[in-house]
Amino acid sequence: MQPDAPTPRLAELAQAHGVATEYWDWQGRHVTVPADSVRAVLAALGVDAADEAAVETAITDHELGPWRHVLPPTVVTRAGRTHQVPVHVRAGSGVRLQVVLEGGGTRDVPQADRWVPDRVVDDVAVGEATFELPDDLPLGWHRLVADLDAAAPGSAPTEATLVVTPERLELPGESAQRRVVGLMAQLYQVRSSGSWGVGDLRDLADLASWAAAAHDADFVLVNPLHAAEPVVPMEASPYLPTTRRFVNPLYLRVEDVPETALLDASGQRHMADLDARGRALDAGERIDRDAAWTLKREALQLVFDAGRSAARAADFAAYCEREGEGLLRFATWCALADVHGLPFTDWPAELQDPDGDGVAAFVEKHADRVDLHRWMQWLLEEQLATAQREATTAGMSLGVVHDLAVGVHPVGADAWGLGDALARGVTVGAPPDPFNQLGQNWSQPPWRPDRLAEQGYAPFRDMIRTVLRDSGGIRVDHILGLFRLWWIPLGASPADGTYVYLDHEALIGILVLEAQRAGAVVIGEDLGVVAPNVREVLVERGLLGTSILWFEWDEDTPRPPESYRDLCLSTVTVHDLPPTAGYLTLEHVDVRDGLGLLTRPVEEEREVEQAAIGRVLEMVRDQGLLAADADVDEQVVALHRFLARTPSRMLAVALPDLVGDRRAINQPGTHEEYPNWRLPLAGPDGRPLDLDDVRESPLADALFAALRGD
């Protein structure tokens, strides 16, 4: 039986809140969203639509909502443009509007010659005055202040956030003048003689410096370094963090912490033992985050207990003050996890509220433990800054480019600490598409668009600002999610979700503003089902898109190099596919066959995949880049030479391609069936390699030369 379609009034209410009641699927079919799904998604937005009476009440509340507030919660505009702001006051009252500038000073906002009839709201006559923001306001985070007539009820000034964003993000530095070439790496794979089973920030600095000095690389794009659980077991996927604002201390190089010099003789012996045990983990054929973190956490506690010099203590205090409540709340969650374990939903009731008396008492009792977690974040900031400095000193024009995951763990630090800025009762995913015809559920809570606006977009801004600190750029995973996200009611299948639209003008504008202030480039991962006009907006605002060679087709024909996009990061492969040598030898088919993930006979799957690969290689041969009898390594090089003929402004080679690795780091559609995110860098034979092996690989010279067109 077909599920009920939304009634016209329910559909009207949903549209008012940015909830889709219909869409066109990947096969071009028109789909009507079930009424129950629409009601569940509206409930996650705080809107009661349980029955038609509730729908009518909710429609009225939405219509009257702006009239019940003097100012909109947040106004986002672009530099060089005027912008009208409605101000609501008791009818007959006067009002004055000013901009309090971020850098100091005020600007009066003139009232526009626009008449709007009064309206009775909750038995009170309310008027609307329209003010027009001038087009010469400076970029930045400002405040709108409305001063009401002293005789008017509630005459205290009313404030709102005003964000003035750049019209367009210009490419920074040398990337504005020429194409830039770089490296993509999953940092945890990049083990060295000094790491403890997991690649760390010293390895990142060394990798970047080598790529710059030896191969004129301009950037290294790394996986999300976001914080995971502070206790074992630690989530392996870097794309399912507990928070996106802070960093995983697993990536710290303990020996690079200055306070190790303060250890006494006993502490030094203890550290030497931990170091030996940590380095022994490099021999493993799997990355054991839990073992590495257990040792590293013990070592960091040892160093923390050794104390700090007066100057270092002052620097740490300044860091804590600058990061403020957000850092304190994250560190408190970590300390609570230390004491009470995870998930936080199992904690005592008095610890569920971050602002409650129970949490305040815990922080007072466990101040040292909370400070430990703040201290580790301070060290991470220092070591990230060092990696960026060494990368640029070695010659990189951009340096480290960070990856921003699409969301957070449903019971992670942000789910506990950000309150109702995240929606409850729904998760984020993707509708059915050619790559997963059942749809996907990523088990992540989405932002609530209304709460973000009410909070002046501060949680989003702080996250972006922290990721961009000491970096040359940011790759935004699933940037389509800043336009619309697929919300799935808890307990429903991904196919029964629907799109929720966000204020992309605000979110993209804030992203552009923070990137310009950081002197950074922004790369949007815009693969998959793309909403109309998304790519046009990205180009308009100066954001790069993403192209993967294997996905670039015009219907049944591989796309020729000259038809690739200009404002784009183009690569042959991506972390959800095998490295190029593995893809060419159908590693992905063999893995999916072994895991029982194929939807057709393996022989047919191989035939289809080999035919598609053959079409791509044929085009490469037609370009004069590949001999008919070329082996796999020569094919890998030729594919990168093909990319060099595109107009794309950024090109990158995946680190595993430099050493001939053939295994995918992640197999979509699996959890424990495949060692996702746990495979160290390896050669064609599967033998683990370290950073020295990368430096000595002959493929590295060939592939970087190919991307440069040498």
C-alpha cells in the first residue's frame, strides 16, 4: 500500500520550513515524500504537525514569527550590496538602527521609504519599519542594535548578528597565478621510524617538506584530523568524529612536546619504555588506534604532570582564554568520558546537561583532568602550526589543506555540548543513487538551520575558523550539505527521508569570509546527486569543485581533458576507491565479491568494469599518452599525464599511488567486514611501508612529473 502523501496544508508548512515534500530521484522519477516522514522531519525542527489542527497552528506561528521579534536573528549580506532589514515594533513607536562594527565604531542605518501595514500580533498592533544597510560596510562580524522609543514597552536595545561576507573568494598567493600540484594523504597511514603505529603531525611536516623540496608540490591534502573518542575503543573512521572543531590528540608526536625536557630520570625511563612499545606498533599489518592511543595517552599524562615553565604556562592560559567556552565544554566532555565511559547517554542524569550544576561540580572536582584535555588541544595547535610553517618554508605555496567531515557522531562531544543546534530524531544520509540503490544512513545529526541563525552561526563559524587556522585551505566533504541535506527519521529507511534546505547564502558566505581571512583556498566535494544551481553558486563565490577521473563521463563517453572544469581539484582516485593500480586491476570488484556486496554475477561485474576502464584508457591512448602494451605502473602515470591536460587549477596524486599500493582504505557499505581506515601504507605486495620508502619510490618522480606535464 502506498504511504499517504502530504495534504496541501502540510506541504505548505513543510515548504515554509525548507522541508521538501517531493523531489526527482537519480533515475529522473518524481517522488512524493510520505506524510509521516514530513511530520517526523518537522518535529525534528521543533514544529508540531501531528494533525491538521496542529498544522494550522504551526502555519500561523510561522507567519507571525518575524513580527514577534524586533530584528531577524542574523543578517548575512555581501560586501558592496545594500540589504533591507525589517524591524518590528509596537505600532506608533519609533526606532533607530545602528551597526556596531567588529573593529570598533558605529554606523547609523537609514530608514527606507517603504510602507508596510500594521498587523495585530497576540492582541498587540505591531508595525514594520524597513532599514537599508549601506553598500560600504566592511567585511566582518558586526552587530545590529535597534534602539526603541523610551516610551515604548520593552524599550531596551535589541541586538542581532550582522555578517558581511566577500562577494567572491579569490585564490590565494601563487594559486591565483598558476596551476598548483599536490599530494593527498590519509595521515594515519604515513608511519615512520619515529611514529607509534599511527602517522602523526611530525610525519605530516616531514611528508610535506619532502614533497615540496623534491617535487615542487604546493600542498598536501590530509584526511579529517577531527577529534575522536578520548577513551578506547576509538572510532576508526576520520569521517565520524565526536567534534569537527577540535583535533584528535592521537596525531601528537610526544617527543616534540617541549615539556618532555622536564621529565626526571624516572620519567625519562618510563618514556623510553613507552617509546619502544609505541614504535613496535609500526610492524603491524593493521593500524591499531586503541593500542597507539593507550600508550600515547599514558605518555602525555606523564609529560603533563611534569609541569610547565612560567612562559609556557602563560601561553597555555592565553590559549584557553581565546578558545573560551567551546574548548572548556569539549574538554569537560572528554574528562567525563574518562571517568564515566561512553556513550554519554549512559551518564547520570545530572551530567546530561552541559550547563547544569552537576557538570559544574564535576569540572571543579576534576579541574586537572579537564586541563589535561585543553592542554592536548594546545599542543595540537602548536604542532599543526609547525607542520604548516615547515611546509611553506620548504616551498609549498598552500601547505597543509584540511578535510572537513560532513557531520559528527550521534553520541559524540558535539551531540552533548551543542544542545539544540543539532536536530534530534533524525540522521543525515543520502537518497538512493547509482552507487547505493538503497540509499545511505550516515548516522549523524544535522545542524538545525533555525537554531544556527538564532545563535548567529557561531558554532559553524568557530568550527570553520579552527580548521582553517594554520592551513592553506579546506576541503569540505559533501559541500552539497550546505545547500540541502537528506534527513532520515529515526527508524526509517534512507529511502523514506527527504531533503531539508539550508540558507546556503549564509553558510557559503561565512565559509568564504573565514577562508579569505585565513588566506586559504576552499574545495567543495560536489560529487553525487547535485541540486540545481549548486555548482553555479560555487563558481560565483570562488570555491573549487571536485572531479574524479573515473567519474567524469558524458553519458557513455569518458570526458576529454579539455572539458574538465577550471575551478576544480582533479584527481584520478579518491579514498572510497582503491588506489589507481588497484582500480585498474579490479581490486574493488574482488573485494566486493569476497564480501558478498555485488548485485550481479562477478563475471558480469568484471566485464562491465573492465569495459569502462578500457574506454578511459582508450581515450588516454588517443591523446598519445599511453602505449598499447603498457604495464600497470605505466598506465597509472599516463592517467596522471591525462589530468595535466585539463584546465583544472588544482591537481593531486594520492599517496598510495606513489608506492603502488592497491588496497582501498575504505570499502563503502561495510563496517567490520573490511578493515576500513585501518590499513597502513603498503607496496604492491601488501608489505607495510614507511615514510622512507615513499621518499625512495621511483613512482613518485614519475607521477609528480606527470602532473606537472614534464
